Amino acid sequence: MIKKIFFYTSNIVTILAPIVLLFFPATTFDKGESICLSVQLAGIECYACGLTKGVMHFIHLDFSKAWEFNKLTFIVVPMLGVLWVRAIYDIQGKRMPGKIGDLTYRKDT
């Protein structure tokens, strides 16, 4: 029962998160101090610094600003897109078709 609740909750959150973020302005996370541990403790930016801001600008189709915040955005967003589509298939009780589907599921399922 708990496994089923976790399954539906995680998939619903995965599906709704990008849709909800579209309703916020692209500049929502642009201001404020960084909460990154490497910045807070060592004063050094890590590879993920600016990724949230970059993803936010990417989903609002502001690609140049997304590139400025973090270039990895252009790798991470397509990967998140695959997970988003997989969550839609999972919630329907289906498997994702094709090679991407083969890569996103364990071999024993």
C-alpha cells in the first residue's frame, strides 16, 4: 500500500512540477543568495550552480539567459523531459516504447 502511494505521489509531482513552474515568472529564482553548500562552505561554485535558474529560463523559452546561468541546462532539461514523459506513461500503467523506454526501466520489469 505504501509503495502504491509513493508511486502515485512521485509521478504526480513529477508531472505537475514543470506545469506549475510555467505559471511563475522566469525571474522567480534570479534574486537572493545561493543555497549551494559549496558556495556557502567553500565559496566555490559547483557544476550545478545556476541550474535551477537556467531550467526556469529554459522552460520559459529564454535560451540565452538559460545559457548564461548554466550551460548544463541544455543537457539536463532533455533528460528531465524523458523522465516527465516516463511518469506520464507510468501513471497510465504503460511502458515507454522504443530504445528510451528500454533504457529507463530495469531489466526485470
